[in-house]
Amino acid sequence: MEEQHSRRQQKIFRNVTLVQAGLLKKSRRPLPTIIGLLVTFAVMIAATWGAHAYFSLHSALVSMNGNNGSTATSARIAAKKPISILVLGVDQGLEGRNDKGNSDTIILVTVNPTTKKATITSIPRDTLTEILGETSSTSYYMFKVNSAYQFGGSSGSVKTVSAMLNVPIDYYVEVNMKALKSLVNALGGVDVNVPFSFSYDWCDFKKGKQHLDGRHAIAYARMRYYDPRGDYGRQLRQRQIIQAVVKQGLSVNGLANYQKLLKVFAKYVKTNLTFGDMTSLAINYRSAASNISSGYIQGHDATISGTSFQIASTEELQKWSNKLRKSLGLSTQTLTNQETRQNSLNETYNGVDFSSNETITNYTIYEANSITPRSSDSW
């Protein structure tokens, strides 16, 4: 356990060192803009197009989730219960990376077939949270939410986000960030409403409706520093792409190209949804795709020991916990976790004011179950 803890600390130290040196911030690797659960619905509809489509779909999905396709549909989906899925865009294999990478796009999707509503909630990758989910370690650690994937994979990310918002997460969809270009091209491009004119990565965008191919979709989702809303503006454009892919995927043109879509899914998507799950989702949950609400968890800019974070106030976390629990048909509960404890301690001892728009420079991370600040050596 000590050896594993040491390895984890070394990984964290590497990340923090790169951030402090400005290397991660300046990286131009494309932000992984991803498809979400509802796109899966669109692909599943292809199964209704006859036996050939059905078996082609079955073969591709076996490649996606690593089983033989015979696993029974989960009890929740079989019973048409509300479900939640964590969608992770991961950066494996880009710019020479050989490690597991981080989940630089994190979106929580809820779908309720009874209310016929779905939600898409973006979680900023730099949000401070307790990292959970390592296989054999229960050591306490607060860091950026996107690092949960590096230390615990999809399972670690699911546990971390679930605890942060007090929301059960039933499934995950893990998408390699290389998927976007191929996916959009397979759909014949997508239409978005560009909020303002800009140029990025040799691509020009004009305010108003514009048709994007795969390369332009990646550039549209990547741009951050020219957006007056910064990372939140980028998240908004990510959700635009997701919803455009959903719309195009449900169109006749998208269904006609199902074989291209299946190849993209088989190569770039991993999920714990079985073939039976997906088929049932396509049939019984599709109505929710016409009533999607989206948003993001608003954080405060903060600098802790020279590293940039987003700190979500307890009020903001409680708001989203309530909304997501209600969307799943659950009663609301007072949120009590390490994030709310840290916020309370910082308001009490450091005078942190979450009503201010100024960057927070006096936020301190405290040791577990203690009012003792964590030593900077532990970074």
C-alpha cells in the first residue's frame, strides 16, 4: 500500500510540477469533445433496420464493451428506471502520451423515461474534489477532478463524481478524444450556432449558423483563450457539438451511415453498457432526447500552492446535487462531503468569500478530519 501511495504521489507531483511550470496550461492538445449517452441512442436505432444492421451492430458493440454480447440487460434499464451515465473524454495517446491520461472532459448525463427529460451537466476538469477509487488504497487526497481517471480509471471517476454531488452513477461511457473528427465526418458534418466570430487552428468561424466537418468541430471545441467566458464558454461549445451530433445522428442521413458510426464507436468507445442495455435504451428511452437541459457547475478561480483550481461553493454543489437527484426521481439531501467541509473551514479560518468574483488566493486544503492545513510537502 505504501508503494502504491508513493507512486500516486509521484504522478500527482508530476502533474503539479507541469502546471506550475505552465506546460499543461499551454498545451494545445485538443479538448475531448464527446458524444454522451444520447448519441448511443441514435446508433442503437440502426438495429431496427433489419437483420443485417442488427448483427453488424452486435459485432461492433462486442468490440466496445469487451463481452460476448449475451449479458442480460441491467435491472434498472429493463425496469425503465431513470439512469445516470458519466461520460469521460480521455486524452490517451495524444502528443506522445503513453500513460493512462486524464479525463479532460467530464459530463454527467441523466435520463428519465417517465418524465421524458434528460440533463447534460459539465464538470470543469480543474474542480477541487476528493479523489476516490484506487484499487487498494483508501488514503485521503484532494486534487483536480480530472485526475481521478489517471489514478482509478472510469471506476475511480465514477466514485469521485458520485461522492462530490451525492448522486448515484449507474454507467460510464469512456470516449477517446480522437473520436470526434471521425464521428462528425461519419455523420456528414453537424450544424451549430456560432456565438461570435473567431479563428483557431487554421479554421475560421463566423457568428451565426455554420456547418462543421470533423476538423472544424475539433477546432470549435478546443478554443478557449479567445472566448470571453474562458473555459465555461468552451464547455458551452462542447455541449453544442454534443447536441448537434445527437440531432444529426437521429436524422435519416445519420442512420443511413450507421456502419461508419459503428466503426467509430468500436474503435474509440468503452462502456459498461451491454448490447442488451443499449438496444433497450434505443427503444424505451429515446423520447428523452427531445427534452434535454444542459448546464455546468460554476466554480471560482483559485490558486493553491501555485496551482490553478476551480473551487465550487457549497451552495453551487448543493444546487446541482438537488437538480440531478430530482432528475433521477430521488429526494434531495443536504450535501456533506470533503468539498463542503473544506469550504466551511476556509470560510471560517481564512475568510474565503464565495460571493466575490476575485480569484481566491487564500484557500487552504486541510488534512482529513482535522483543522490542520495540509503541508505543501505533500504536493
